[in-house]
Amino acid sequence: MTDLAQRIQEELVQAIERDQLVLPTLPEVALRIREAAENPDISIAELTREISTDTALSARLIKVVNSPLLRSRQEITDLTMAVNRLGVVYTANLAIGLAMAQLFQATTDNIDQRMREVWARSTEVAGISHVLCRHYTRLKSDQATLAGLVHQIGVLPILSYAEENSQLLRDSITLDIVIERIHPLIGDRILATWDFPQPLRHIPSQHLDFARTPAEVDYADIVQVAMLQSLAGTHHPYTQLDWTQIPSFARLGLNPAGDEEEEDLSAEMEAAMALLS
């Protein structure tokens, strides 16, 4: 680890500990949707009204409901039908996740490019997580999708910091080192600040713990396996690990070597990824 990387890492960790690091905030539409969904007496019409203030988000939700992943016999042509089809909680989680795309933008070209790459990776992992959850667990696929979308959320403040730090901005290797070392810590802090549900709050750190042993399969297992599967065929260091020794595969009932059943899901996973990106 370089001296610069060590120094910047220490600066960022101290800023986190002193609550001085500027963390991203959920987009306003996401906050309104979540607040509405937390009301146990919320009606379909009221939730629809909140979502409809963002026309792009409304269009994305209708597209998702009509996708091969969730398609019903009847084509969904408006937002009210979409919310009726998905239900309040599922709709809210999906809308919050899709709204987060707004966060992954920057003013500096190379940082903006990096943010878009992080979002692209996040949507890929979210799509795989959605499909794995549906086929191999009894957990909620909307939660698994949201977990995949936030698994690298801790990268955002580091990239924002780099925009203001010319030395780090010019040194992509050091920036990569800093991101790898502390994005899980920052990610957990962001999700706590956003008051995310407890099962998702430590996804940024837990999905990178390859020796964890929860009592039963959880969302971190799903995201961990999805993340590894997204890296298959690349030269990433995680592809050099012995996946047969990673317990999360076994908890999902998956064979890391792959089998015919898993191959059959590839088209569904691609559809989920395309939908979210």
C-alpha cells in the first residue's frame, strides 16, 4: 500500500468516525416513497400519486412489471395497475432502488465514468440477486434486488472526495486501493444513516466476508454469490478463490462448478440486469 493511499485512507476513516464525511442522501422521490410505504394504511392510489411525480421512474416501473421476470397474463399499461400487481412494499423497494441511479453522477468526466461503472456493476449484481433469490430461497426478491443495488454504495463518497483532491484524482491506482480497503465500512455507515432494514444494513461489508456462517441463508449470501457469478470469466482476484469452499453457495444449494439448472437461469439473469440498467 502506497504512502498516499495509507494517508488518504486514514483521513477518510477519521472523517467517518467524526461524522465529517459527506455521505450521499437518498433522492427526494425515494424518501417520499419510503415514507409513504411505511404508513400501514397507505392506499394504492396514494403510493401511485407519490411515484407519479417522477415520470421517468413511473415508466421504468411499468417496464419492469411487463418484463419476462414479472409479466402477468394482462399487459400493465399504467402505474396504478403496476402498483396493484406488485403490491405496496415490493413497489416501494423497487422504486427506491431505481431512484438511486440519480446518485451515480459526477461533474468530473473520469469520476462520472467511474460512478456509472459502479452503477452498472450494481445493477448487474442486483439482477442476478433477484433471480437467485426467487429460485433458491424463500426470501423476498425485491429486498435481494435492493441489496444488490447498494452493495457498493460506499464507493460514492470516496469518488466524491477524489473529485476535490487533485492528487488522488490523478492517481487511479491509489484511488482503487483506497476504494477496495474502505468502501465496505463507508457503505455500512450510509445504509445505517438511510435507516435501511436491518437485514440489508451490513450488505456492503458482509458480502465480502467469504467465511461468514449465518444460521440460514440471508441477503448477504445472495449478493455474495451474485457478485462472484458476475465476475466469472474475468481476471478479477476473486475468480482465483476456490468457490467450492465458500459456504454461501452451499446455503443457497448451489454447485459453484455449475450445472444445467443454473445454466437455464442465464437468460432470466440477463433480462433482470438489462431491466435495471
